[in-house]
Amino acid sequence: MTKSTILFVLLLVTWVTCLPRTSRRVPGGGRIIGGEDAIEGQFPYQLTLIRYGSHVCGASIINQNIAVTAAHCVDGGAPSNLRVIAGKLHRLITGSHEQARNVERITVHESYDDSTYANDIALLHLEVARPFIFDDFVSPIPLPVQGQETTGLITVSGWGVTVEGSIQLANILQFVQLPVINDTTCQVMYPEEIVEESMLCAGFPEGGRDSCQGDSGGPLVSVEGGYLAGLVSWGYGCALPGRPGVNTEVAHFVDWILANSGQT
């Protein structure tokens, strides 16, 4: 490698690592920071979104042929390159309860902004001829009511990285509970950004537990309500003090989901 090539690579790495706002998608996946192992059937709505054979994001089942994920996970991608797997626990072992489906069509929110992650939501239209077969290990997650406010604790699950900047993959689906942070407090924590009303912040002030790269698009579920409260979207680093995860708040998009999934 020439000196000029080495210099270019170093400058590129420096530029990338200096970008403050980062999505939580990464090829290869990883695991939740500060979480614990899930067990089979604990999160029957959880999907792994696969591109070219590798986990890239999470997603959630909302009916037999529709899943929801973050727009940044699929924006610009071809459906033919994607598939989802439900009922999966171990990343490297095919379990007896798994159901894999191809993605036939993608609907990205028409107002999605890839520079701010506003309206970071998309629907995955799966094989019509092969709907999911619901059982104890594969089943949908209820949606909130349009405009519903989520407070209290949420549970986030996924195969994201354990340490910020790591590329080590988790073998087992991870989960962690986090408190919801109100919009006003979250905006104070992110003075450099505009935290939209359609975003949902969650995390501990002291950090230490969080979603991270590889968890993008995955579910945040209200502990009290049992509904899909959010989708993992972005943050400054992962599990840092005073920098909670910022997620898509699903309650702002229920009407859009229903209209675009043929449920209205």
C-alpha cells in the first residue's frame, strides 16, 4: 500500500469517526449493550433483516405479510436482496421454530429525511403466497393508538454491538429495559439537533445500557402497554452518559402504517 493510499484511508477513517449522528445499522449485526440473553419465544414479533446473507437490521411483524423497520435500513435497497427470519434466537444456528420469508416490496415513508432521520420508518411487504404461520414463537406485535404517548419502561431487543465501535457478533438475541425520556429533556441532551415530536428517546442518564449499531429498525415495546412503541433509529455513540437512543415513535405513524399495509 502506497503512502498516499495510507494517508487517504486514515483521513477517511478520521472523517467517519467524527460524524456525530449515527444510525444503528451495521452489516453483520452485533448485540445490545448492557443487555441479557433472550429465550425462545420471548420476542415472537422480532425479525432479523437479512441482506446478502448477513444480518443488517431488526424489524417487527405487524401482520402475516407485513413487517415494519427503519427507513434507513432499506432506503435505496432492492427487495430482491432482502429477506426476514422470524422465530430466530441463535444467529448461527437455524432453529426449529424459524420462518424465513422474502421481501417483495418496500414502502419507505414519503417524508423520510436521510440527513436527520425524521420519519425513519418503512414497511416490508412479504411473500403474499407464504404468510407467516402464527404460533408461540412467531406472532405480531400490537400497534399503539395514533398519537398515543408512551411513558415508563420500554424493552428493546436485537443483535446489535456490545461495545461501541466493535464488530463482534452476538450469537443470542439480546434485550434490555430502558426508561422513556420526555421530548423536552431529550432535546436538552441533544442541543445540536432537532428532536422531532415523532421521535422517542430512551436510556439512562448515566448511560451503560442502550441499543447500538446492528439494532436499527428493531422494536421498542412498552412494558406496561405491550405495544410497539418505537423503532431503533439513531444516537450519538451508544450507551454514553447524557446521550440516549433516539428512536422512531410508532404512535405518530399508525395511520400511515394502516393505510400502506391495506388495513384501512
